[in-house]
Amino acid sequence: EQRWKRLVKRLSGDRRFQEALAVLHALEGGSVYPGPVGYNIVLAACAKAGAVDVAYDVFHNMESRGVVPNTYNYNTLISVCSRTRNIQGAFDVYHRMQDLGVPADTVTYGTLLHACSKAADLDRAMQIMHALKEAGITPDVVMYGTVIDALGKRGLLDQALDLFNDMKANNVAPNTHIFNSLIAASSKSNQASKAFEIFDDMQRSGLEPDDFTFSSLVTACGRAGLADKAWDIFQTMLASRPKANEFVFNSIISACGRCGQVDRAFEAFEGMKAAGHTPDSFTYSSLINACGTANDVDRAFALFTSMTDAGFTPDAFAFSSLIHACGKANQLSRAFDVFDSVQRAGVKPDLVTYSALLDACCKRGHLDKAFELLHQMRSVGLEANEFVYNSLISACGKAGQLHTALDLFDEMRSRSVTPS
RNA sequence: GUGGGCUGAUAUGGACA
């Protein structure tokens, strides 16, 4: 009886959706009835794979086979829209289920809220929250969590905290997700002390901090320049939870790097490997950055080499970090060498790669080279952003080229790039 | 009626100031 489920799961997990459907069709009229559950396994796999069109096909296929979609099926379809930031599609599905009298549940609302959040439509999310309360429905902990997290990601820490209080006033008990979101929100808003307040609150509530908690805390310290505090909390955590995951290690490496603590960053790097984790692209670019921040270009290059020796393909982040390190140490020709090697490595330089090099040129007063790069990036379809304009304008200013600076400023405004 | 299955929320890396 469970065999067909495993088969359908495996097939749809391998993106063999048509074969999965064929299995469901073959079961029709037999002794087992996969029904909405069977189709939802396929739908959920489409959602994970981001295969929107296939998901709709599966949904229609289910209907045409006389299987009436239930709340779960509609929820999954809403989730598909949500993942692809198709907020309109999500609400269309919701309205359709209302029209057909299929009851919405907490998951429906939670998924809709998540859709709003992914599409950065916080007003709509708040409207839903209010509408639910008007209808006498108290949002559950996941709904609160979704909106709290969305607010935090937009830098609206105070509103996130307001909602946190609102949920407690409604007797909804905060869980680990909620506290972790708030700690991450504090980190994003560069409020490390707030992060620790929430951390204390979390422990007073009897909840165990997890890897999410610690990586957010460490990141908060790193952003605030609290090197020792980052290291402290990391060490304390290791004492009680030696099996921290790679996120935690990457976070401490990055935090140490930001604070100019290269040696600690490398110590954590060793600890990471000793813990059995394979360093990933986050690890390497954080380390390169750590070297760059400390003006140790040679160490950055050595690391870059060991990274490729280990069979790792550098990505645009690694290259940009290396270019930035060269620029910061006034090694412009080396920066250009790296830039050339980007293309050779088959990596597409992106806006940040260009702007790192362009800024290095600007800082050295090589306006000609900077404008050449501007031209070059435009020729591959990359437009200048605020960072690029700022670099150029400030370099023109220093070089006494006021006309050019003003022209750039006008151009920037006419393209409605916000000056800062 | 009850239980179960498929669906929703959290953390890490690069450029100007």
C-alpha cells in the first residue's frame, strides 16, 4: 500500500513527473485509491523543483481524471506561485478555492502570507492579518512567524517587535523560529544588543538555541564590529554543541573577517574542517575577504590557490573579493590580472566584479581606465548603479573634472538611480 | 467520530559612502 507512494515520490523527486502521473493513472479502479494525496505528492515535487507549468498541468490532470482537489492540493498550488513570486497567481488560486467552497485552513493563510512576503508586498500581508482578526481567526504561530520575518528582512525591526508583542497578547506562544527571526532581524538592522536581549528572552522562555540562533548572533556581532563578543559566543556554543553546522562556521569566519581578525577566521576555518565540514563557496569568499580587510593580499591569493587546488571552482563572489583585496592594497595591475582570469575561468563578471575593479581604478586616479570599464560593462548589458556612480563622481571630483562629475550626476538622476 | 499520510515561517560570503 505504501509502495506506490514511495514510487511516486521517487519519480517526481527525479523530475519524472509524467511517469509519476502514469503510476497514479494505472492505480485507477484498483484496490488502493491514491486520490488527492497521490497527486499532491507530484504537485509538491513540482513546487520544490520550481516547475510551475507542470504543477498546473498536474492539477488540471487531476481534475480531468475526476479527482476533486482538496485543501492540501490548493495549498500546494499556492505554494508553487509563492515560490516563483507570483503573488497574483497565488490569490487567483485562493479565490478559486473560495468559489468552489473548498475550505481554507491555517496553511492556506500561511502560504498566502509567505507569497506576499516573497513578493515584498508587506501591506498586503498586514491586510490579511487584520482581515483574519476581523473574522475572529487568531493567526497561528507560523503566520506570525512569516510576517515577523518578512518585516525583519525589510529592516522594519520595530514593526516586527510590535507583531511579536501582539502575538503574545493573543496567547500565541512564540517558538524557536520566531526568536531566531527576531535575532536575524536585529542583526540586519545592526542592533547587536537587541539581538542579545531577544536571545535572553528566548532562553527565559525555556527554548533551546539552535544553529540558526548562533549563526545570527555571530553575524550580528560581526556587523557591529564586536569581535570578542562574536568569538566568545562561538566558543561558548562549541562547548555545549560541538556539532555546529557549516552555517555557524561560515558565520564566525565572516564575522572575524569583517572585524579584521584574520587569524581567528583561519582558526575557525581549521575548526570547521576538523568538525568534518567541507568548506563551500561562502567559506572561501569570507576568508578571501578577511585577508583583504587586513590588507594581506598575498594570503588572499594563497587561499585562492588552495581553493582551486582543492578542486573548488571560484565563483563571482570569490573573484570580486580578490579584486577588492588587490584594490584596497593599491595593487591595481594585480586586480586587472584577476579580472582577466575571471573570464578564463568561465565565470561571468557581474556588476559587483566590475564595480570592484572600477572603484580600484578610481581610487588610483585612473579615470580613463574607469570609464573604459564603464563602457565595457555596458556593452555586456550591465548598467551602472549607485555604487558605480559614486566611485566615478568622487574620482572626477578629486581630479578636478567638475563638468564630468556633474554630467554623471545628471545622468544618474535622469536614470532615477538614487544618489546618496 | 478518531488517528495517520501529501501543503506554509527562521541563519552564512563580494563593490561606493
